Amino acid sequence: MSSVELKNISKSFRYVQALEDVSFMVRDREFFVLLGPTGAGKTTTLRIIAALLKQDSGTVLFDDEVVDAMTPADRDVAFVFQQYSLYPTMSVYDNLAFPLRSPLRKTPEDEIKAKVTHVAEILRISHLLDRKTARLSGGEMQRVSIGRAIVREPRIFLMDEPLSNLDAKLRESLRVELQHMQKTQGNTTLFVTHDQIEALTMADRIGVLNEGHLVQVGTPEDIYDRPATTFVAQLVGTPRINLVPGGRDNGTFFIKDSLMHLPAPEGRSLPDNVLVGIRPEDIFIDPAGQFSGTILLTEPLGVETIVHIKSGEQMLLSLAPGITQLRRGVDVTFNILLDRLHYFDQTGKRLA
Amino acid sequence: MSDFYETGPSKPVTESIRVDKVSPRSRRIHSLRAIVVIALAIFLLIPIFIMAMTAFKTRSDVVSSPPKTVFEPTLEGFVFLFTERAIITPGRITKLQEAAESGDLGLFDRIALKSGQEITGPSDYVTRLKNSLIIAGVSTLLSVILGFFAAYAFSRFNVPGKDDLMFFILSTRMLPAVVVTIPLFLMYRQLGLHDTHIGMILLYTVFNLSLAVWLLKGFIDEIPTEYEEAALVDGYTRMQAIRKIVLPQAMTGIAATAVFCLIFAWNEYAFALMLTSNTARTAPPSIATMLGRGGIEWSAIAAGSLGFLIPVVIVVFLLRDYLLRGVTFGAVRK
């Protein structure tokens, strides 16, 4: 396993700037997740690392060694595609054996057999080895595709939204399996996803990508609790963070178009106009609450209920534990955890 | 039916109304369609059937009116087609008759005595058929191989001026063959390509290449690039990936293209007539010239045409699996 570093990578296609000056490092044995919406440049990044695409400028380093001139085969990475991309004319066994049969490796056939059998056991696909790939379910296909990656020891695993074509149940179980495998085998993994839950649950570190720019790199806690921009704040967390305009008025601090006046945050000076981010779980309904509003809607999820509260003209989402008895149209009072507020300036940057 | 939905069944439901069963109506349509297809096939096969019958008729049976449907089959037509014959001299006839009386007369001698003609060697048609096989076979092979690589490049890489090039390739087919035969004839004579195998192979390859590139590009476009990319990452070079991944999946398209190219090169008449005279002459013009040599040998012409059909039938038969199989049966989910 290797570390992989990107230095000032830029790439543009005919009409779009796909990546602009992206630099980050995936440490050895780390599970790094690139998170971003569709079109952010995540797949482009992966393809550049695999040498399936050539960057316009910048350098890719494996273990501090420049690999820009190397072909995909020589870089020795493993790629798990979103579309599985199992070779349709081959059986599952041949698919798994394919990387080992590469002229680069020249693995003897009995060693291939041992390795394939071993991998099939790990992924619980031993019973499928003789099958043609067209006759597999989505989950089985993705297992084979992952198996094709782990059958050899590549320098890094590149995974391009491998779970996004699976149904929710399967996604959850494969997510756990992947994480378990990565932790027990210590594989360096770069995982691309647009699903913030996958990112938060699996990553050692997350890099948030938006429109070709790397917005923030950090641990899941960093990303969730100290988002660098409103974009990051809105990208992670469901339900979505409340983002409301705030202003100052004679030493107090208020949320515009609402009934909420907050004490001015201590020990920090804020500009006159800011954006305030409040996580739904930091707003809770309390009979002795400081603020008041009307319930617009409730969305019971079982474990918790999303309560839509209208205060003045502002809409706020709040999370209440379990299933509440609150009904729409009811007036409520609520409290906010003031020390957990996020402040952003007008351009969306976090105010320290 | 509408009553059923409003009021429910008025009496116990004893038969299934599941929609996934074939309704009698659609089954009727289905069988009607089968009948139409069979009738059409028979109708279209009539000329071939008549040709096949003619090939086995004797000279008198061929011209008899009304045409005979029941007749004694003979290989006379094939003999005429494949052999060069000479009329036996009177001296030889007497010699043969003597031999016949003494009882030691071989099969060929007996035929010679009966027909008054003797086989002197194989006819031109044999070499012509061989020419056809060589020229059509090699040009098809070249068209498909060159076309495959060109189509692959057009499909996968950013070839500068790709659209213009593709149009240019297609435009080589826009002039009717007749228009270009004269200039080609002059060019070929200057270059010494007239009446050579290489010349004809070159011509048919160029002609078929445009078709092959366009057809194959369509088929290769259908194969997702991820397969090759997966192979590249798995430690294979581009050429190895093409051989192991693209080629097996493109077989359907390659087979279809090969059949098209073969049929064109095999059937081509105008160029062959103009640009060949003897050594490289192919079968189609030579069948036609049989019309004019010492009366019309209908059974020989029919036999020639029948024999001419067979190689194409064999090729199509061998490739039938590829031709019939669906284009995408892969494990890519879209």
C-alpha cells in the first residue's frame, strides 16, 4: 500500500473547468472519501490518479515519487467502477482472475486459483464462480467488482461511487463490509461519493469537492462540526442545516424576519450581516423555551421526528426524539444550543 | 368489461383473467404473422428454386414449354460449367466403338461416346471462381481489420477533425460505381494494376472500408469504455485490452460487417467487367459471358449461379450465432 498525493492538479474539458488547483494527500492505509455533488470533479480526480485521464497541470505522486509518465497498468491501482464493468464474456472466476493473468504479473495458474478462491470466500461469492456475469444481481456484481480489485495487492484502491446503484438495504450492508475490510487489511482507499452518509460513516478523512475546487479537507468531525463554508454545512447532515440571515441591533443579535433575538455571541466580533447555521438537532422544543413559533409540518422517521417550525417569516427544521404528539398549527416554544451555532460571512465563508 | 370494474363479477370467476397470459387475439395475430412470413419467404425463394431446378435439367428439358417440374436430374450443366470439351474426331469414335464391343470401356469413355464430346480440361470458370474467392475473401478480411481499427480510433480517441473525416470516408461511396469506372480504368492501366488480383483486392477494400468503418463504429460505440478502462487498470496495454475485452464483444458487429463486405465484393459486376480481362476475372462477369458462347447454356448458367451462391450461404450460416445475438448482453447497468 502507498500514499498518494495530488499537487495543484488542474484539468479542463472543452467547455468546463473540471478541476482547478486541487491538492490533497491520501495517507498510507487511510480511508479517504471525496465528497461532492454531481459534476464536482470527483470522478475526474480518480481517473487522473489511475492515469485514465491526463491532467493539464500539476503532479501526482505515489509514495513521494512522481508517477505522471506512468501508464494505468504501471501505476498498479485498483479501480472499482460505479457501473461494475464486469467483463461480460467471462465467468465470475475469469473476471476475478483477469488482473492476475495480466502479462505484467504472470501469476502461475494454481496461485491464481488459491487467490480467487480466497477472495470469493471473503466476499461470500464462492457459489457464483462459474456463473456468467450477466446472470448476477446488482449486489453480486458489485461484490465481484470489489473482488477484482482486492484479488491483487494494488498500491491504492480507487472506488467510484461503488454503492450508488444498489438498493438501500444492500448499500448499508456492503458499506459495513467495505469498512470492515479496509480496517482489517489496512488498504489505502480513495472513495468517491455524493452521499454524505457514506462519507461520514466510512471516512478517516473527507475532502469536499465543489465545481472543481477542493473546499475542505478534514475528519468527519471537522466537516460536520466546523464546516468551512455554507456549501459544506449544507452538504453534510440530514435534515439539512438551517441557514438564516442574522443581523446586529444595539448589542443584541437577531435572526432576520423572525421573532428570535439571541444574546450576542461572547468573545467574538461579528460583522453587521452574517449567515447563521443551526443544525436541526441543536433546536429542541421546550415548554420553557426562549423562542416561539408555529408548527408547520412534522415528518416522523421513527427514531426521530423532523419538526418544521415557523418563527416570523423564517422556517426552521428541528429534530425531536421519537415520534412526537405535536400536530401542525400548534404554537410551541423552543430553545437553541447557542454555543453550537455556525457563523458565515455573506460569501459563505466560515467566521472563525 | 367496464361493468366488471364497476360492479365486480356477477357470477363466480372460473377462468383467470391475468394479463400476462397471451390473449387469443394476440395469438391469432401471431400465427397470422407467421403465415405471412412463410408465404413471403416461399415467394422470394421461387427464383432460386427455379434456378436450382434448371441447374439439374438437360438441355432439352430447360427449353421445353410448358416448363417441366418433374424431370430426370442430370449433372450435365455442371459438367458444361466446370470443363472444357472438344468434339470427338471420327477416327476416335470408331476406336471407342471397337472398345465398346470388346467390353473394356471406362466410364468417361462411355459418356464421351454417348455425347460425342470429350473432356479436355477444367474450364475458365474454375479459375474465375478461385479468383472470386481470393479477391472477395482477402478484401473482406482487409476491410474488416482496417475498418475495426479505424472505427475503434474514431470511437475512443479525440481524433482531430473527427466528424469531417467520418464524412469524407462516407463520401467515397457517394458516386455511383459506373461514374468512376472509366477514370479507374485509365489509372489502373497506368499503374499496371489492370487485371491483377492486387488491383481488385485494393479496389474492393477501399470501397468496403467506408461501409466497414461506419458500421463498426456504431457497434464499438455501443461497448462501454469502462470495460477497457478496467482492463487498463488491471495491468493490460491498450492492444491487449482490445484483444481480450473489445474484440469478443464486438464479434456481432464484426460478423455483420464481414457479411456485408463479402456480399458486396462477391457480387460486384461493373468494376470486375471493366478492370479485369483474364487472369483476375471474377465469377460474376464470367457467368454473364457464358450467354454468348455457342448458344445459351441455360443449365450451365444456372449451375454457375447456384455454385456462386454457396460460399455466401456457408459464411452466413457459420456466422449466424453472431448475427442473431443481441448486441448488448453485458453486465453494465445504465
